[in-house]
Amino acid sequence: MSRAQISIAQAKAEFAALVARAEAGDEIIVTRNGRPVARLTHLESVPVVYGDLADLPIPTNLAAFDLPVDLANAFEGRS
């Protein structure tokens, strides 16, 4: 892992490349007038566990929720 300091102007011009470097494990410190103001690093992915939202209540006013009734019923375990 390497660490680099880069100005905001340079970061704007090279943003896609900087994101690729962060994905690869580099840490990019963004500076304004030579002063560090932000850090661009790799984001650890969180595994998706299906069923995590099983107990999430569905609003009874489905028009406000804008979800088809059959899909809302399936979420609530009704046929």
C-alpha cells in the first residue's frame, strides 16, 4: 500500500485513475493549499446476507409506498 498527497485540481483531473488506485489499496490524501482535507481509500465490501430485511414492516398504505400489492404481500409472507 502506498500513500500519496494530491491537490484538489489534480484529483479532479485524474479522479477515475485515483479511484482505481484506491481500489488497489493505495491511500490518496487530497489537499487544499497544501493542507490535507480528504482521504480516498479502498472501501471494504460488506457481504449481502439475503433475508436481513425479512422482518422489515411494509406500510399498509401501499399507494404511498408505490409497491405492487402482490410484491408487498410476498414480502409479508402472504400469497
